[in-house]
Amino acid sequence: MAILLPEQFYSLAAGVGKSFYENLAGGINAAVTVNNTSAFPVDLVITRVNAPVVTYTIPAANSLTLSVERLLVAALLTTAAGPAFGTIQIATSDF
């Protein structure tokens, strides 16, 4: 059964990062969707159980949806180029 967490709006200044989901009890399967509606890119940082940290750059006015196994942390990080804003939504599941 899936649990759809509330959509979160983000507005991050240049060079700022923020965690939007944490599961420190061993990880969970999840889908992460990020919509970047700003004029600058934003990085989605994914931390999983027993796996390297992976960073995806989402260009301006684009979106990305990932299916992630054993998700521990989902965070967003802006570059020094400028601020970023948009939405992030996470659905957890046992898929």
C-alpha cells in the first residue's frame, strides 16, 4: 500500500540545501517527484541504504520523478547561480 505524503513547496536561496524526507529506521521504497519552476537549477540529493549518495540536477522549468529503493534521505540543494523554488512530493510504498 502506498502512502502519499503532502506536497511541499520549497523556496531556497542560492547555495542553500534542505532535507525534505528522512527515514532513519532502515529506509523505505519511495517515489520522489520534484518540480523546479524557477529560472535556476536545483539538485536532488538521494541517500539510500548501503549505496552511494546520488545527485540529480533538475534544470530550470523542469521536473523529475524517481523510484527509489531503501530511501533514507531526500534533500534539495541549490547552486550558487541563484535561488530555486517549486514543489517536492514523496510517495512511500512496499513495492
